[in-house]
Amino acid sequence: MTTEFNPVAMDTKWRRRWATQGMYRTPDPSDRPTFYCLDFFPYPSGDGISVGHLRNYIPSDVVARVMRMRGYDVLRPMGWDAFGLPTENAAIETGRHPEDLTTEWTANYRRQLDLAGTSYDWDREINSSHPDYYRWTQWVFLKLYEQGLAYRSTGLQWWCPVCGALANEEVNADGTDWRGHADITRRELTQWFFKITDYADELIDGLDDLDWPEETVRAQVNWIGRSDGADICFTTDDGDVISVFTTRPDTLFGATFMVLAPEHPLVSRITTDSHAVEVRDYVDAAARKSELDRVALDPDKTGVFTGGYAINPVNGEALPIWIADYVLMSYGSGAIMAVPAHDERDFAFASKFGIEIRPVVAPPDWDGMPFDEAYLGEGSLVNSGEFDGLGVDDASSAVTQWLKDRGTGDFAVNYRLRDWLISRQRYWGTPIPIVHCDDCGAVPIPEAELPVVLPRVDQFDVQELRGKSPLEAAEDWVQTACPSCNGPARRETDTLGGFACSSWYFLRFCSPHEDGRPFDPEAVRRWMPVDLYVGGGEHRVMHLLYARFWTKALRDAGVLELEEPFRKLRHQGMLLAQPGWTIESDLQVDSQGSARVIATEGVDAYDAPGAAQSYRHYPLDAKFDLTGARSDREGVSLVEFRATKMSKSWRNVVTPDEVAATVGGDALRVYTLFMGPFDRTLPWSEQGLAGVSRWLGRVWNLVLGQTVRESERRQDMSTDVEVKLRRRLHQLVRRVGEDIDALKFNTMVAALMEFTNFLIEIDDEDIRTSKAWQEALETFLILLAPSAVFMAEELWERLGHTRSVHEQEWPAWDANVAADETFTLVVQVNGKVRERIEASTAIDEMQARRLALASPRVQAHLQGLEVHKVFYRQGRLINLVVR
RNA sequence: GCGGGCGUGGCGGAAUUGGUAGACGCGCGUGGUUUAGGACCACGUGGUGAAAACCGUGGGGGUUCGAGUCCCUUCGCCCGCACCA
């Protein structure tokens, strides 16, 4: 057997053997505790994965492996969120079918994940674009439909020429969509929605008991955006009622005008003849503008007066009614009462158009002068009739109650959250299981007839179809019989957006081969909720909110006994490409500092201007974001570039394939763990990777006893060394366990490195033949196994074991063995460190004081001064305060 | 504008949560060993200083015997959200 360290051959050997043995198959039900360790459902793309994706999968894989070794039954599945636009678009470009692309791409993902030594149970692999799966996505849709949680509605919807209809949350403020497409417009469309707003309060309250990152909880709460206030009715001259929502009913006496959204249905009725032209122009302009500019916030308010008035129910005043696009039709009732004295936007508007600004809440030290800006703080009411003198909170409820008693208002709650738009006018998605019948209307497909199979069409290019959706064009498929009356009917041609597939997959993983139902309730009871859920922070709102909503809706449908799907959630940090320096003359640089490689043979990048050699070669057309710093390398001018996102178009992606083929899967894993905190954005470093690879090589040599260092008998007493070795080993077991539980993988690796440094230091003939050494090596390999999965296994086998290192029990540590005998007593004088003394951990304060005072260096700092006070920390330090 | 995060050596980052600042790794330096190799080994490496010592966690101030850690203030970078009444 060769003793040469050859990671690539070793990786292949063990990958094969583990696959044949079914090493990572999920255990059958037992009475052992369970642990469900899940990663976000990945979307397979043609580019495959980069080492950046592995910052998600490797750390959670370590946790899964450790939990197995700790005696848990672990569910560690993986599957593919395979329906979606990128695949469909790639299909259009390449002239191939999305189904075929999906098959290839998912196989490639799986192969790449295996390169990194992940321990997924591939027997449970699922694919959301397979009828076996989407049949049950359709089934869930029907459950929601039965409960009135899926409905159709017309309205203005965002529309992307590439993606079709978009949900509001898929549109960015700059007028692009969530995938970066431009030319987003709004269209009148009939669409399917899920009534997630019914669950708004529950989705807020449910967050309380979850172990989730604080920012994510906050983001969800903000996204749902609950506001408590009142609905207030204003009546126009014609007797129309305008209902407005306000969070500040206490300021009702300060309302000096009203504003309707341009799309408000009453606009035309309220507008008087003399203002008709202006109003129509404004509404038209707003409609056009709504495409882009309305979202891109323009600080300058615009609006026009309609000529109409409405009566303030609290004091009978007639308020002029304006229309302005700063009022959104989609929030509240699309109309507001404007209180310029106490609302910034209303203040800006009133100032611009010369409308009265009437204070009704007096700031504490107010001198009665007009406001320079809206006052939003606490105070007592003025100019408010019988409510004068009340505080803001009391006044809010008092005014609302007053209105309620008279039938002109009531307490009310509003949410920022909108219903979930789920229709897509695209091909590569789950067909919506609905049929439209002239007589019966929208009719759900009976459960027994599921799945509604997505037909394999050849033309799915929306542009070729001239705006028709691909399924609409599939006439044979569209024409069907009504399940209710058996008359001619047409199938729904919208498909479900991808978020539907990922809103319940975690349930399917519990029993992925279940035939007659979406999941086996027994299996779900056994595994759910997910114990550790790891994925990117970019999904902290939508995916996680939708999945929670489906969980609750399925519970209410009586098919699930579960409140929340994900008990503990964590987000991994992003991985950036390595920053560095490169040759200026090979770049084309624009004024913004973006550079592109124009040298046909590419360009070398250096870690530092003086670095001995290049760490990477970038090809033609690679891009850099320059910092502006420049330097010189042997007369050649260099420029510095930043760490930026890895992206195919920048040609700076590092793939697991290239890393696994050079330094192996273990170096890839360990470096990913070691580079820095798990949840932090970090740059890749080829040198950092090389450092880890060197360490693995040292471990290899150490375990196989081929250390280069010449053994010399220089240890004092080998029994002392053995005691020390055992102590260090037990301390290591403790540290590694604690770090993994805290997801501090970087310090876990550091601890393993320190331990090997220690072993190398004490390595000699005597210790090597001791029992303690043997025990240390074996325990160390077990601790190393979740991180360096291949090498630990290979070395374990070479030490003579037949049963896999990954099936060993996680070691325990003994506090008595781990306890230090001595510590470094830090001696401070007036808080400054003056001496360090090695002392027994057993010493008390008096002994510590004696030791400290005995030190000449301490004495030098005490000269002529009196020890005034002493602070002693057992096992740590002593601070002598003198004066 | 609102919300959140982060500022520690040349670099990625540690720091028992108020108690030795800089673990571990990279890079760098010196020496050795091989000498084609991005190889290996030993020692060193925050700054100033010959030393004693002093300075040092973006800046300023404070609390404390003691502050990277707590409080106030200020600057810089990054990420979300976008007129939500």
C-alpha cells in the first residue's frame, strides 16, 4: 500500500465504496432520537455549482454527520427545485427541451455535491418537475382552493416581457424584476392568488418560538407590516362614502384635505367639470408613469385638486379632495385623510400646494408657532374639541370609539403584506389543476384524476407565440371535459410559480416514495419539524413565509399536525471571488473602475504586487472591479481589484470540480469551514486553500508515522507527556463538540490544527509507542471525520479498522482528565499586565498574592507605593491597585 | 430616508462574553534540506525601541481596579426595504 498522500484517488475509492454500501441511507424508524438536517431546495442551473454554494452544504453536512455519530437517526435529503424560468429560457436558446436540460443539470449537481463528500441520502432524491412530485403540489393547491385560500382576481399586475406576470415582491425599486430583467410594466390581468393575508397575524405570532436569526424574524415582521388604527368614513357632497385607513385617528381634527389614488374608483364621480381636464391628464400620466417612475421614489410630490369636497365626520368641515400618486391604490382603501401637521408626506404636499397645516398635537415645549416640519412625536391634543388635553394614545382610542358610536368609523388593522400572486403564463411549471367551464365556471380537477400532466410541447417561446402562453397554444391539451357537467371545457393554462414547489418539499422528503398521498403522516410526525434548516439569506422573506403559510393552511385542512416547519434556521455567508492585483495594460478600464480583460491570452492575478507568483489566470473577457490603487511589478503597472460576487459572466467562478481534481474534496471541505465564520461574507483564497491542503498532508504523515522530523528523546518523563496528551485530547473533544453546536466551524478546524501541532511537537519514539498516542490518533480521526471525510476514512482503515470511521460513536470527554493542573497567573498593577507566572490551579488568593509580590518585575512597579486594593480572579489574574 | 450588519496585524480571522489582544491559517523574513516543481523542515513575525518600556482593536469622550467587549458621540464600508397613510 502506498503511503503517498493522493487525495484524488482516495476520494474516488471511498465515494464508490460508500455508494455501494449505502452508507448514508436514512435509518428505519427506531426509538433513537431523530434529527432532520435540511438545506434550502436548490434550483439546478446549467452552470453547475461553484465553491460558493458549498458554504451552504458543507457546514450542514458536518452537523448531519456529527449527529449521526452522536446516535441520532438523521434525515439528510436533497432534491431539486427544478421547475422555473432559467431552464425554460435556456431551452429556448439552445433549442432543447427543458425536461432534458433538467435531467442533465440535476445529475451534474448531484455529481458535484458528491465531489464535496456530502452525505445525502440519494434514495430520497426528489425533483419538483416530476409528475410524482407535482401531482402533490397540485393536491395542495386543491386543499387551499377548498378552503377559499386560492382565488382568481383581476387587477393591475406587474408584467415582465420575459417572465410574464410578477408578484409585487418580485419587482425591484429600480424597475427591474428579481432576476434582473428590465422593462417591467403593469397590465390588467386575471390571476391566481393565495390568500396569505388571512394568516398575517399568525405568521407574526408564530415567529416567537423559533430559533431563527433575529434579522430574519424582523424582516418577516416588517414584511407583513401590521398597522393598528382606524377606518374612518368621509362623505362627499354627492353622498358617496370615502373610507380611509389611518394609524393616527387622534389627528383627525388636523385633517385639512383628502387624497385619493389616481386609480381610485370614485375619482371620476368626485371630479367637477371645471377640473375634469386636469384630473384626466394626471390620471393618464400616472398610469403611464406607474410603469417605472412611481416605484423609483421621486421626493417631489405631485397631485391635482378634483374640485370635490368631503365632510370630516368629527367636526363637519368640508375637506378638499385631491388626487396624488403618493397614495397607493393597493394599500388600505386607496384614499387617505391628510394631516400635514403630523405626517411628513402630507406636510410636503400641503407646503407645495399651499394647504393649511393645522397642529392638533402640541409638542412638549411648543410656543404655538407654525411647524417647520411635521411633528410625529408625543404630546397632548389641541384644536380638537372635546378631546383637547388627551395624550396621543388615549386620543386615538377615544376618537375611534366616538366615531364607532356614531357609525362613521371603527378600529381597524391593515397589513403591508399582499396576497401571494402565483400565476405564471409560462410553460415550465406545475399546471394549475382547474378547468374552466362555460356553465360551471372554474372547476377543480378531482383528486383522483391528478396529476394534470404538463404536456411535452415543442414551442414554448413566448415571443414566437406572440404573447400567448405556451399552454394556451397547446389546443389538444386545453380542450377537455368539465369534471362537473362533462360538457366541453378548457384547462387553466397558467402554471404555478416556483415558490409553490418549495413550499412543501420538506414534507415530501419524510416519505418521498409515498404513492397514494403527498406524505405519510407517521413519517412527518417522526421527522418534522426540521431541526436545522440552512440556506441563503436572500430567501429570508418569500420562501420562508410561503412555506410557513402552506404549513398552517395544511394544518387547517386537517392533513398536518404542525404549527411551524423550521425550528432552527441559519443563513450561510456569501462567497466572493479572491481579490488581488493584475496587469493594467491587459485591461480595458471604464470611468466607473470596471475593467475587462482584452489580452487574448488572458492575464495573471497576484495576491499582492510583490507576490512571488500568480494565484490565478483570468481569461479574455474576465471582469474586475478596480479599487483605484495601483502599483508596480518589475516595471509593469499593476492595478488592484476588489473581491466581488462569483459570476459566470465575470469569469471568476471557482468550481468544486477544479478544486477536487487538484487538492481533493477534503481540502475543499476543510477550507470552506476554516475560511471564516459560517454566516459571514468572505473572499475565496487560493493560498488559504493551499494552507489547508498542506495541513491535511501533515496529518497524513503524522498518523502514518512518517514525520520528517528526526525523532529525538528530549521529553522529560514520558509519563508526564502522556498525561498532558490525554488532557489535550479531552480538551479537544470538548472544544470540537462545542464549536460544532455553535456552528463555529472555523474555530473547530483551528482546534484540530492546534492539536496536530501539539502532536508533532511531542512526537518521538517513546510517545509514539504509548497507548495514549494510539488513543489520541484514533480519537482525533473520529473528530476529523465529519470535516475531512475521505482522509479520515482512509487513515482509519490503515490503522487497522474494518468498520467505517463515520459509523464510530462520537467521543465523550472527561472533565477530570481535561482539567488543567496549572495556569498562567496574570499579574496586573493598576490594570496593566506586569508579570505572568505559571501557577497551580489549586492556589487561592493569598497564595496568588504572595506569588505576585515575590516577582521582581512586580516589585519594581510597587516601589514606594502601597497596595490599596486587590482584585483576584480564580484561575485567571490578580490585579494589584496601588497608590 | 427607514431598517440591519460590520470596522481588530500586510491578509482571512481568534479572544473563555468585562480579565493575557492578535489563537489558527495565509503572507513575509532567516536558516536548513532538497536543489525543475505552487515541495518539505526549524525558528521568527502588531508598531516604536539597544533595552527598560511605551503605543496599539476606525476617530473622540465616558463608566470601571480593568474595555476589542458596556454607554454616549462621530466617521467609513456593506446589505435589505422603498411614499404602506
